[in-house]
Amino acid sequence: MAKINEHYLKLKSSYLFSEIARRIREFTAAHPDARIIRLGIGDVTQPLPPAVIKALHEAVDEMARAETFRGYGPEPGYEFLTALIAKHDYGSRGVNVSPDEIIVSDGSKSDSGNIQEIFAADATVALTDPVYPVYMDSNVMAGRTGAADERGRYAGVTYLPCTAENHFEPPLPDRPVDMVYLCFPNNPTGAVMRKPVLKKWVDWARQNGAVILYDAAYEAYIRDRDIPHSIYEVEGAREVAIEFRSYSKSAGFTGTRCAFTVVPKDVTGRTAGGERVALNGLWLRRQSTKFNSVPYIIQKGAAAVYTDEGQAQVRALVDFYMENARIIRSGLQATGLSVYGGENAPYIWLKTPPGLSSWDFFDKLLNEAHVVGTPGAGFGPAGEGYFRLTAFGSRAQTEEAIARIKTRLSR
């Protein structure tokens, strides 16, 4: 009999979005005529930018001719894309990142879940609470966390609670840890981290020999010029930070799949014997072994994001979703709810009405307003009593959803 990886049995009973899907299925079966509006999972609704579509068509035509056909591509990604990333995403902000420190992938979800493989099995982990579930679950699967208690907390994890009381700013760990996951602009709270606070984290990591795993998938939504778009805007971050970026929410690539991770050659870990090892080579080896890179056609589409037309079209997409965020935020505030986020991020985080848990509020919105959001409890213990809505719906859906919610909550 084949033995299983028993760490999987330590996972909570259902992945957050699977449980949401189950409840929607049951509701739909009982109410087949109900028209549900989904503002839960952060999937985009607007089409790809025209510049990207044009580049995809051109790349398909290239694949139809023997003289321009491409087979396996370079594992880190084509240099035509990594050079553009280095120039536009980093060089334009005064940040030095070289193309060979950038490794293209099919998504920041994949990368943020897989990155833990290059660290020791007994490496200690700190996570913000609430947190994007992939960070937690991938470490549970790897055996770093122990079993969850009745509250859903894992003994082997250092939790960094982020609540309204501390302005959703995670405290520094109160014990030694090897890896800490930070996501800003934050999913799910919509909070941002200003440069002095981010510098505090970089200084802490340098002093304590820790690595920051920094998810910047939503940096395109930052409106405030004083908020850094990359952790590498902070001096010393190249020594201690790995950064994840994605085209999913900026250019609409949720179904097209393209992202990248930056691993500076300066960031290192240690062997059991104390030898320093560059993490760049480890991540490249991991990806080269387990992943064949993103298809040429898709990388050509991503490269089109950096054309003048592509940049203007991406800005228009982001502006569209941020107007949705404004509609949601102002509409919810009009009902008297406490609302956070939605100003430098596409997520709106709200306190549930008194007496309602986050799953109670989910059921209330689904059953009474036929609107789907995401219960805060699904993001961790500190998420209980909160609820997330996303700005990625269509304009008509967003306006109607908020109108329905306002009607139901005002009763």
C-alpha cells in the first residue's frame, strides 16, 4: 500500500474557495432562478488589452512558420521579456534588478506556493493574519506547521495579527523565524505599507538572518506616490527579499497566466554547516527541474504590456477597477459599515455587522442579496468578523451588487 504525505491531512477541511463554491452550488440548486453576482474570488472581467491581443496573434503566426517556430524556451524566460521587466518595472523607479535575476512563471500563486521548497524542511515561518491561504497551506503540506488547534491555528507558525486596531500593519515577529510572507498592497485587507515601515522590516530581516517573501502582485493599484511599488526601493532589501509580481490583475492575465519572481543574487540562505548559498541559483534549479517556462506566445503578449500602447491600456484597466473599488467603498460606508482598503488596492475589507460571523454574513448576502463575497475567517483567525469584496466585476454588476446590499442592510 502506497504511503501518503500525511501533512495534507493537517490542512483545514476545505480550501476557502472550494467551500464558497460548495455553498453557491447548494444555493443555486435550491434557487435556480436567482441571479448571483460574484464579488468574491478576485478574477478579472475586462478583456485583455488590445496591444496584448495583437502581440498574441503575431506570435501565433510566428508559430505557424518553420523559420519562426519556437519549441522549448529558456527556463528563466525569454530575455526580450526579462529585459523589459528590468527596465520598466524596476529601472524606471531607480531600482537595480538585472534580467538574470528575473524568472518568468505562470503565476505568483504558483511561485509563492513553490518558493518554500528551496528552504529547509524545518525552517520556521511567520505569516500575517489574515493571510492569502496559499502561503499557509503550502507550508502545511511541507510539514513545517504541525497540526491545527480548534481555532485553526498551527503551533509551528508565528502569526502576525493585522486588525483595525493596528491599522492592518503586521508587528515584527516576537521570536526567531527564517521566512516571513508579506503581501502589499494586501490581499485580503487592501492595506498598504509605507516606506518607513517597510524599511523597518528590511532592517529586521538583515539583523536576524531572515528572508522576506514579498508578494507585490497588486502594485499597479497603488495611487499614493509615497508608497513603494517594490520592496527593492528600500536600501538593503536586495540582501533579504524575494519579490513576486504578476500580470493577472494589472493586464488581465488571470486566464492567460504569466508572472515573474525576482531573486537577487545578493539574497542568501545557509546550509546546516553554516555555508552561505545564493537563493537565485536554487530557485532557478527548482524551476528548471519542475517547470518548462511560460509559452513563447504568452511571453510575447506580456512583452506588449511595456509598449506605449500597452502601458496606456493597462492604466485604463486599473482605473476601471479602482472606480469599482470607489463605488463599493462609498456604498458600504453609506450603510454605516466600517470599511477599509479600496484606495490603493482592488480589495475592500469590511467589518461584519454586530452579531454576525464572517460566514454568517456570507450566507446573509448570498441568500438575501444574491451577492457573493469572501468570509474573512477563511484567511485566518484574525480575519473572523471581517469580509472581503473585490473590485474586479463589471461596472453594471458592481453597481447592482452594492445597490442590493444597501437595500438589504438598511432593512
